[in-house]
Amino acid sequence: MHLEPTEEQRQIVATVRRFVREEILPLEAKLDPDASELAREDFARLTGKVRQMGFWGLDIPAEYGGAGVDLVTRTLMAVEMSQHRAGLYAPCYGVFGSAGLAQLYEATEEQKQKYLYPMLRGEKRGFFGLTEPSGGSDPARAIRTRAVEDGGDWIINGSKVFISGADRAHFGLVFARTNAERGRGGITCFIVDTDMPGFHVRRVVHTLRSSHYATELQFEDLRVPAANVLGEVGRGFAIANDRLSRQRIPYAAACIGVAVKAQELAIAYAKERETFGAPLATRQAVQWMIVDNEIDIRTSLWLTLAAAHKADSGQPYRMEAGMAKLVASEAGGRVVDRAMQIHGGYGMTKDLPFERWYREMRIRRVGEGPNEVQRHVIARDLLGAGLR
């Protein structure tokens, strides 16, 4: 694997960096510090620019109208796209497009016509319903939502929690247990319309994320036609797991981008801020924090690029993706924390982006699979599949 980007990748990185600097940062300076959306006219204008650049739909396969970039290039772009206040969970405020529910690329043609294509055109919104009150780290055992076959339909009863956007969605992917005796092989994925009788948004769950909340869902005798089964009965966990592994790589890259920006701000401030007649940058305590930041950033970047490279090469990469997510989320949190310390009192204010990054970075150690679970999966791969 070559760690140096190609000339084409350098040009892409420079283009995205310029876009963030010239288009995103000026708009963001006028927004509320906790904002996660642009004004509608700004969003439309920038989306048009991104389409002209040929970068719209980075995570959408080329055959569906996406940009068709490889995962290494996508990783490098994600690092750049996240280098602003809202960049961790709203990189460039979504103007580069979203793959939405990637599991739908495995849908039947009829399902694609009804759900996938309208979602890609922005006409429908979807949600991903996996996590339950009983747990989300081990869905093969934690899922208690059940689906029972009834003629040509399935009847779903149960609940989900921490589900983003379900209150505004037109449909969602709901994972339910269809076989009580089989673990991973007993989970099936259903496409559920939110206007179906028996679908309820029970409450809003507020989290550390700015301008964001999740929902808790309840299903009461929710009748879903057999045509709405995504993939095969009993193969729902495989559908979820395959896509989640790939998504962990740009997820890690966003943590790196925030860390890169935090380090840039910390270095600039350390050079200009004076204490006791000398710049902060001359203080060994500050120098060591800057050095530790750089080590964290480079280690995370190399691990993430290694995972992307293996994925692009068609090699197994689950362990590498887990390592990238684990290391980048923990290292990113440390970098932001040190940058706040270097800025002193100003680092705690909403005048600067650190406090938002600090809150949202904390979630990254849980999102996309808690880091403890990543360590377990990595250990199992290293020591043998029999490890429980």
C-alpha cells in the first residue's frame, strides 16, 4: 500500500479543501453554533456546485448516479469535508449527497422503484431501525422485536430506540426476529411504511448531538406484506453487518478531519498567545500536547487508509475497519480535549468549535458499534472464532 496520494487524489483533496474554506466556513460563521442545516437556498446552490464538480453522491454506486469514487479517495475527502464546526455529523451540511439506506441496493426492482429511487431523488426519507432498549451492541441476541408470518403478511410487535429521523421518515428498515431458536440466522429485515397502522413514534430522545434528537418506536400488530421483506428471510443481520463495516471507514475519517482542524487551531493559538512574556508555543507542556496530537492524527489516518485500501482491493477488512473506527474516535477525542486545554477559557466557549466537537466526539466511541465491541471483534479475529 502506498501512503502517498496520487496526483488525482491531491487535486480532489485541494478542491474539497477550497470548497470548505470558500463556501462552507463563511456560511457557518453566520449560523447558530449548534446548527446542522443550511438555509434552503444555500443548500440548493451548493448542491448544484457539487454536482458540477462531479462529486455528488459520494457513497452512492455509480450505476445509481453516484460519484463512483474508490474508498481511499472517499476517505481522503471525508477528512477534508469534516473540518468545520458541524463537520462531525453534518459534513458540509450534506451538500455532497447521501447514500441514505445503503441496504436498499440489495432490494428487488419493485422495492427499488418504490423506495430506493425516490430516496435518492430526495422525495422520500428513510430510517434504520436496528437498536432496541434491550441493547444494540449484539443485535443477534438483543433483538426482541418479533415478526410472525400470517398468510401472505408478517405481523411485527416490539420496539426500537435511538432511531434517527423516524419521526420525519416515509419508511424505514426494521430488523425483527423471525426465528427464536437461531441467533444471527433468525433476524429478518422489513421495509416498513411509517403510515402503516401499528407504527408509533413513542417519544423523542435527546442526546449530546447539537440540533439533533433520536426517537423511540413501538410496533403494535404492524402488518407488513411479504413483498416488503428485504433480501431473504433470516438474512437480515448479514444485510446490516456488511454495510456497517464499510461505513466505519468514512466514519473514522470524519473523526480525523475534526482532529486535524483542532490541531491547526491549537498551533496557531499557541504561537500567538503569550504567558509570562513568552508565547505558549515555547512551553514544554504545550509542545508535548501538540506532539501527542500529531501522533494521534497520523496513527489514525494511516490505519483508516489501510482499511480503505484493503476494502478497495477486495480483501477482508472487517478487523481493519474496526481498528480504524476505534483508534480514530478515541484519538480524535484526545486531540480535541488537548486543543481545548491549550485555548484555556476560550476553548470552553461557543465562540470556537471545540465544545461542540467535544460533545459530539464522545458519541463516536459508541456509534457504529461501541469501541468495546470493536475490541472484542478484533480479539476474536486474532485469537479465533471460538472466543465468546
